[in-house]
Amino acid sequence: MAEKYRICITLLSLLVVCVCLMKATVEARLTQIVQRTRFNGPITFLAVGDWGRKGAFNQSAVALKMGEIGAKLGIDFVVSTGDNFYKHGLTGVNDSAFTESFTKIYTARSLQRPWYAILGNHDYHGNTEAQLNPALKRRDRRWNCHRSYIVRAGFLDIFFIDTTPFVTKYFAKVNKFNWKGILPRNRYLSNLIRDFKTSLRTSKATWKIVVGHHPVRSIGARGDTSELLQLLLPILQANKVPIYINGHDHCLEHINNTGVPIEFLTSGGGSRAWSNVSHRERLKNNLKFYYDGQGFISVQLTRRAANIVFYDVYGKPLHTINLKK
Ligand SMILES: [Zn+2]
């Protein structure tokens, strides 16, 4: 009898170990980075997108003001919303564009913090794996770029999601995009959606922010991304994500009250802007702010409140959002 009892206990223990291991594997599928934060202090970061032009189109001017605002706020890190290197990403890990568009541009002391980047559609024109390669971190220790990943920063979790493979029209231009590591596309997307859902659902963070290159909602030149409205928005909604940040449209904008309690923020003014094309009639009742020009945003979070500010190329605050938990 005692022998049977021992076997039962052993089998039960094995089962518990297996379930724990399975759970750990499921939860750990997206790469996770832990960002150090100040004890009980606010978490502060800047977000900029669509920037890498070797300083041209006011990239350097935006960088200068990012440095000043970054110092004033004492930022913890910087988020890049993608289209990091124009016009065709990087050619390889030794591409000089990395130094000329990143290291030599964002030189302010306050910006010598970790940068968390994702790929944009222009990055997919080049050697995507070069931007993801740890060798770049050896060239500039600030650089962190993965396709989809989580940055855990105290009471904040930021979920970076690789939105370019969602966009169907890009797959018609087979030779323009580097789909290495993405095909077959359906499998890539279904795995990503599954892992993204699991990560959001199991996150214990007070604030969950999602960052993607493409907008879910936008009145800019490019507008809404229908694939994200269909596939991503329901997940953001189900997991009560309060803030989605994107680039792609070369502007600054804030859209809300679209039927879901999500603030949609575009920060795509890192260099070339002034497209002079917008579609204000599409979301005229939901548009809180739109600036067809260069700039960036700051996000400052405490456990109970969020303060978000949009700045132009002169560092002038143009629009502020205050949210409460
Ligand atoms: Zn883009």
C-alpha cells in the first residue's frame, strides 16, 4: 500500500513539474528584457519614430530637443516606433548608417539610455536580421531590437509587436521586402498572435502599453491599418490596454473615444514630415490632436497616473494627455 502511495505521489509531482514547465514555456515565448527603474519613482521615456536619415530632414534638430527634454525629465529609456534606417534598413551589421543615423545623432547625455526599437516597413527592405543582431549592441550598447518582445520596467510592461508582416499589400511586392524568418506568413502571424495574447493576459503590470510601427487608427497620410483593426484591436480591448503607440505616419497625433477605451498615439516625426495629406473627416469626432510635422513624445508614469506630452522640433509642448488609473 505504502509503495502504491509513493508511486502516486511521484507521478503527481511529475505532473506538477510538467504543467509548470509548460506554463513557463508558454509565458516565455516573447523575448523579455528587464529595464531597471527607480524605487517607487516615476517611469519616464521618450518615443520617436521614422528617423534614420543621417541627420537630414531635421533628424538632428529633433535629436537635440529630445536630449534637452530627456535631461529635464530624467528619462529611463527611449522607444523607437520603427522605420529606424531609411530608406532601405541596414545592409548588414557593419553598415555605417547605424553610426551615422543613430550613434552620431542621438549624442545627448540624457539619451545614453537603453533604446528599445522595433522594425518598420522600411527596415524590412534591408537586412532585417542585421538590426536584430546582438553585434549591433557591441557597436552601440544602447541598441535593443527584436521583432516582438516585452520590456518589463517595474509596474510597466511594454509589448512591442512586429506589425509589418500583418500588412497584406506588402506581400505583393515580394522582391522589395526581406521576408526571411517570416514565411510561411500565416504560421508566423498565428504564432505571434497566440504569444502576444498569452503575454498580455499573464502580465501583472499596472500599466500595459503596446508599441507597433503601424497605426491602428490614424488620420495621417497612411491612415488606419485594416489588418490591425481586425486582428490586433480586439486583443488590446480584451486585455484593457490603455495606450497604443505607433509611427509610420510622419506626424504626431492623438485619437481616442473610438468605441474602445484606448488612447492611440502616433509618434512618427523623427525626421522627414510635412506630408500635407490627412484624412480628418474619417475620425473628426475622435481626433484630439494632429500635427503634420516633426517631433516626439514623452511618457511619464506613476502607478496611478500617466502624463504624455507631444513636442515639436523646437521642443515646444503642443498637446498633453493626463490619464488616471
Ligand atoms: Zn513605415
